[in-house]
Amino acid sequence: MEAMKAGDIDWRAGRTPLYVFRATDSAAEIGQAAFNRFFTENALGGKRAFLSVGRMEREVIDMALDLFHAPGDADGHMTTGGSESIFMAVKAARDAHRAAGSKAGQQLNIVMPESAHPAFDKAAQAMEIEMRRVGLAQSRRADPAAMADAADARTMMMVASAPCFPFGVIDPVAEVAAVARERGIWLHVDACVGGYLIPFAKANGEDLPDFDFQVEGVRSISADLHKYGFCPKPASTVFFRDADDMARSAFDFDVWANGRFVTHTIAGTRPAGAVAGAWAVLNHLGREGYCAVARDLLKMARAYRAGIEAVEGLHMLAEPDLTILNFGADGFDIFAAADRMAAKGWLPGRTQDPRGLHLMLSMLHARAREAYLADLAEAVDAVRREGGASAAKAVY
């Protein structure tokens, strides 16, 4: 196994712009130890066999409901990732639209900005829902007016991101929510990236917009624990403003010899270690710890941005709200610079429209900043002098 890992990217040295996250070494160690302590148990049995796992999951959900200013009737559950959280929200929205009078088999649609995550397309493909991706405002945020124009009587969901993954900007959730309320449309906020970061950044005094259940009209929220919650994978959460919508997210069958089978996930079996790891990390860091990490993260992200903008020919493609940076080039192919970065042992994060380089920063990247910026400046200088174009494609 060690020999097989020899060709892997050196993530511990901050050489990958996504996939892994780190807050503090102690949080990572505690999360791993808790995961291993419940390595064999199955979260599917949290209500019957492994009551400790069920209790921990309930407490994780309750902590997050408080964090997201949920009303008293709100509820949620853990999932194995953002894609599953989004899938369950789409299912609930579809079933709510049917309960309101639409007929089974009728072609429903989802209206969302083109920057929203492809997990919605996954769910839509599985449920035969039409996707309507709408162009962005100049700020690369969602355009509420354009979304309103794209919606009709068969629109079962609108989507806003907090922030979107490609550009790291928080959509105008309140404005989109106003459109959704006026039309009677379910609004889902995809906070898989920022859900467990924005509240603590705001507590530190950062001027960021509301995105959660404080905003009237937000009906469901997805938020990944294994991103900026810094919990072991696989761990995400999805929340619903009221219990009826939570019930709609469930799969509930009583059709076989073993009796009733109910899950709020696509998966049946789930790793109890992920539940235990999340519970342990949330309690270890607490509000004070998360606020400290948020402060350090944003300070580091601003230092990265300053270093990138100091390189001649580079500019931000959007004004970043948090820790995702996306930058483009003036007069040369930035993918060619990315190829040179790859040759130096960096995994480039590329975006295709527009062409750019993408960073999703965690504290793993703090120690890599000077080396990254030096290699980036050298790569850009070489491409500006020598020219060249890259045949590489953007791949997530």
C-alpha cells in the first residue's frame, strides 16, 4: 500500500486544491480516533442496536439546527455527502410539489444558477426532472431576475449556493428567496461548502449575507461536515424547515418479510465512524475553536489572494467571499501555466468557463503558500515569455 501511494499527490504539503481539509492537527487526530472507535458499528442500527450512534447523530443535528437558526419544527439528518444531501432535498421538494397538486409523471423543473453543483443534475436525471441553468450576474452570483423569468408553474425548486464552488461567492439568498416566496416555489440553499464556515466568520465580524433559516423562504439546506466542518468523511447534513418536509425526504417501505424499512438516505448501511467522528470534532472545536479556525482561514486566503494578484497578468474572476479563489489570465493561456505547475508537483484546479485556476483552501495550504506563489509566478512568467497553449481540460 505504501508503494502504491508513491504516485499520489502530497496533500499533507498542501499540493492539492480540493478533496482534503484540515483545521488543526488535534481536530484531525480526534476525528480519526473517534471514527476508528466506531469502525465496525453501522449507523443504520442507530435506533435499535447502536443507541450511542443514534444519540450522537441526534446531537450533531441539534447543534447544526441551532447554528442555522432553525425554527422549532425544523429537523434534519446526516448523509454520506453533499450529493446525497442534495438528492434527498430534491426528492422532498418533488414530493411536496406533488402533494400540492401536480400529477405524477408531469415534467417538473429546477431553476438554478449555472454555478450550482452538478449533484442537482444527478438527482434530476434520476427523477426525470428538467434542469434549467440560468446565467449569472456580472458578479458571478445568481441573478434573481433571470431565475424568476425561467420559472413557471412546474418549477418545483429554486437553488442558491453559499458559496458556489466554481467562484467562491455567496448567492443573494434573500433576493432569490423573495422570488421563491412570491411564486410559491421551494428554495434550497446549497451550503455544502460554506455551511460550517459562514456562521463563524460572521461571528468574527465578517460582513457576509444571511443564507440560512433566518431568511424567510429558505425551505431546505445542505451542509457538508467533511468540508469546513473538518470532520472525517463521509459526513454531510441536510435540513428542512418543517417536519412534513423532513418526512418527504424519507424512503419508507413496508413490503417484505422483515417489516418496515425507513431511511433518510439513499444508502442503507452507513459508517458509524463518520457519525462518531463528526460528534467528536464538533465537541472538540466548539464555537470558540471554529471561530479561531475561520479567522485563520480567511487571513490565509487573503494572503494567497494578495500573492496571486501581485503576479503580473493574473486577476480574480470573482470577488471571493471566503476561502475559494478562482483567478484568470490576461493575454496568455492560464492552463499552460497550470501544466507547468503540475510538472512541479502541484495538482491544478482548472475551471473551463471562463478558463481559470481554482483553489479551495484549508489550513493544509498555510505551509504551502510561499512555495505555491513562487512556482506560480515562475510558471506565469515562462508562459508569458515563451507562449504556448494547453490541451488540458477542466476536470473536477
